[in-house]
Amino acid sequence: MILLNKDTLKTLYVGIDVSSLTNFVCAMDFEGTIFFSQPFTNDLPGAESLVEKLYDTVVSNSLEFITIVLESTGIYSFHIANFLASSNSLFNFSSEVFLIDPKTSKNYRGTFSDIDKTDPQDAFVLADMARCGKVNQVPYKGSQLFALQRLTRQRFHLVKTITAEKSYMLSNLYLKFSSLCVSSKEDKPFSNLFGATSKSILTDFSPDEIVAMSDDEMISYIMEKGKSRFSEPSKNADLLRKACRDSYRLDKLAYEPINVAIATSFNTLNALEKNLKVIDKAIEKNVKGLCDNQFNILKSIPGIGVVYASRHYC
């Protein structure tokens, strides 16, 4: 359990029920005294009015701290949560903003037997959760969390795009090298069909040209393009030649358009994968300082690195 504030008796507990147009706010103290319960427009003027109201309430009632709880409602809760978390006017009151899962507040609402689901009551439930210490998560970190969310979602988009491009590209590869695309893992000449060596061979040669190459020429080409990383280049050459011998042949007029299509897909994949590395570096930079203990625990699990550990927060 995380202690929400240093002194619960001197804290203003605020619950905000968020919608696209209106934020309904309930503010109370530890004794359950409700200072105000009213709507504010979900825009900049409304947020500024809310901050002014919170400031006046804290000062006039000799309180020292502010705890604010909102449900996470996607884009509608982002601006108000970020505005309150970064408000200079509330900073001197050690204000903390908590953006919680709606399931959490729904479960807590179930402890009340005579409460309806209305905006005022929903705001009251959120404020009461804060008052009773039922929020067991870290405070919202506004811009940092938003930046990380945008980056991880962009990464997800890039990965989906790469997968789609590879699937599309396979149709063209099959037309040119049918047996190579459907061969078993043991019969594939290269472990990565989309790697640098495979790219050079699949775009530079036709199946007949590969079959006609001598062993020395093929081995030399594979070692050059693979930067001498192949431990058994002669085996790779044999498997490649076999796959090319067994592949269907196209009309000569079809090879050039297919080569252009395959080369274009390879260039697209290279650009996407380059951008993926940029995103990964940005994620690693932005996640620092955001729940370090949890982040390090996740990274300690075998198979989970910086990127996948970062997704925990988004």
C-alpha cells in the first residue's frame, strides 16, 4: 500500500469523473466533509477554474496537501490529468494526481449499497477512495508517461507494418523462388530470408543464374555478402542451388518487374527497421526515472528487455 500523503488529516481529497465535455468534481476532507461538488468544463478555461477552486478550498480550510483521483478514460482524461499534475498553483500543496483503472473504482463502488451511478456519485466514489487510502499505485507523471505511451504505440505500429510488408513480400518471393519460400527449416539456405545476404541473392540473380554459378563463385559471393559469418558456406550454397533447381520458372519478361517489387520491399523494410531502432533508443531514454524499482525488476526477468519492460506503464 502506498501512503497517499504525509498527513491525511490535512489533505484535500478530490475525485473527478471525466467525460468529453465535463469534469464533475467532488472535494472532501478526511472527515468526509464535502467542500464542493460541481461540474467544470473539460477544456482549458474549465481546468483553470478548477485549479483556482482547489487552491481557494485548501487555503480557506487550512489544509496542506491535495490528492486527486481520476479514472483513465483515454484521450478525455489525458489533458486534465496532465494539467493538474503540472500545475504550479498546486505544487506548494504537494499535490498528487492518480489516474486509475475504471475497474478499480467499479469494485470500490460495489461497497456502497445505496449509491447510484451518476456523475456526482462517481466523483464522490473517487474522492472517497483517496480518503480511505484505496489507491495503491504511483502518482501520474504526466508528460513523461505520455511521451512513453506515444513511443511504445508508435513502435507497435512499426512492428505491425514490418510484419505486413514481409507477408506481402513473400508473395513476390514465391513467384521468383517458389521452392525457397516453402522449404523446411532444415532445407533453407539462410536462417533469415530477409537478411542482407538473402536480399542480395534474391534481387541480383534469377534461379537459372544461381544454378549456373560454380561452387567457388557461389561460396565467395555468400561469404562476401554475409561478411564471413557463415560457418559452412558450401552447405549454404548447396541448399540454395537445390531450392533454385526445384523452383518454377517465370517468363523472362516477368523477372525485371518482380525484381523491382522485391527490391522495393527490402528498401521499405530497411527504412522501417532503422526507424524501429530510433524508437527503441527514445523509449530507453524516456523510461528512465519512471518507477525505477518496478522497471529494474521487470528487466531482471530473462527475455524481458528495456522495450518490453517499458510497455508495463502504457
